[in-house]
Amino acid sequence: MASTDTKSDDLAGLEAGLDALDAVQVPRTPAREVLLNKVLPPAVAVVLVILVWQLLVWAKVTEDYKLPPPSAVWNSVADMWVQGTLLEVVWTSVSRGLLGFLMAVAIGTPLGLLVARVKLVRAAIGPILSGLQSLPSVAWVAPAVIWLGLNDSMMYAVILLGAVPSVANGLVSGVDQVPPLFLRAGRTIGATGLRGTWHIVLPAALPGYLAGLKQGWAFSWRSLMAAEIIASSPDLGLGLGQLLENGRNNFDMPGIFLAIILILFVGIAIDLLIFSPLERRVLRSRGLLVKS
């Protein structure tokens, strides 16, 4: 019993040691510096894009129905806000995207570990995962509609087929980059099998795994938009993809621009609010984030 407790303590110490190995204490960036270096540049870039957009409208480079002014897009935003549909449309797509992504993580994580740790499995399905990752998500919409019909299950199937390979391949890449010294140190104190995977492999592979998660979210969001654009139905509710398709059907260019801007905004917001802080925290804990 004492031996088991000692091994557990050794595993916990080794896991903490992996995080602290070669770590460099990086002071936190002051809020003012974050504002100047991180917030101000993209804000200025957005203002410049809107200014160029307005200049092109004034220059009459094309007809107004092809390139509406920013004010027309803003009017579309205001109309949807007054009608109470703006947040509902955004939430419909965001909730689907996040739930589908969590499902992809739940499937892709054990799959990635299996591929990374079992040579026979890697030889069998590793190339298939790489091929699926390069396959456009829009290709899955047609068979998913035939298999499952026009419902939320079809949406989630398309998301999973687009995102699971990215999550799994990201974890495989992270595991492949674990230094062999860590694995040998774990085996020395009895960290083999599932215990070695939990205490040694996963902590050491975390940076690569996070990169896979980040890419997996991008594929989830793109897959969902493709499904919503192609498979429109009143039973599915109105999401951002359907909003974009409705704008095309109605020749409503302000509505089309609004849908594109909202899709882009959600993708950027999720990355900035969730993945970027998590990635910085992991890199900082390993001394890999250098203050600029």
C-alpha cells in the first residue's frame, strides 16, 4: 500500500516537473500595453477597411446593388435588432457549433491517442484521418441529408466529419513531439499504460493538442456554415448560414454582407476569448511565450 502511494506521489511530482522543466518566469503584460499592442491595431484595421469600403462606394466602382454602403449594412443590423432576431440568429449557429465541437473533442481525443500510441492503428487509419482532414466539409452535406434528413442531427454529423480528423491529428502531432526522455522517466517510476498516458503523454503533448483543438473549432465552424447554407429548412431555424443564403435568394446585398460579417465576427470572438488565452497560458507555463 505504501509502495502504491509512493508511486502516485512520484507521478504527481513528475507531472508537475514536466510543466516546470525549463520554465521561464515571464511577467504579465500591463493592461495599457495590451490595449496598445493587441486591441488598438485590429481596431484601426477595421476602421481602415470600412473607410476603404466607403471610398469604393463613393467612387462608383460598381453598381450599388452589388456593393452596398456600410450604412446599408448597419441599417440591416438595426432592423434585425429591433425585430429581436439578431441575437437569436447568432445563438442558433453558435450553440450548434459549440456543441458539435465538444462532441468532436470527445470523439477525436481518444481516437488521436489510439492512433498515436498503437502502431497498427496508425498504419491502418492514420492516412485516412489525414485524407479526411483535407476533404472539403461541404462534400459531406449531401450524404448527411440523405442519411439523416433535414434536422440538427445532419448538422452535427457534418461538423463531426469535418472536425474530428483535425482534433485527432493535432493530438497525434503533439504526442509525436513528446521527448523520449519523458517517457523513459515515466516508465522508470511505473507510469505505463493509461497511467503513463494521463500523467506523462497528455501533459507533455498539450501545446500540440491545443493547436489541434483550435484547428478543430475552425473546421467545426466552417462545416456548420456549409451545412446551413446548403440545407435550408424552416424546421432548422434561422442560423447565420441560412441568413446568408436568404440574402442571396432575395438579392439582398446588405443582408449578405451582414451575414458574412457576423460569421467572421463569431469565428474571431471564439478564438480571442477561448483559444488564444488558453494557448498563451499553456505556453507561458512552459516558458515558451516570450514577451514582445
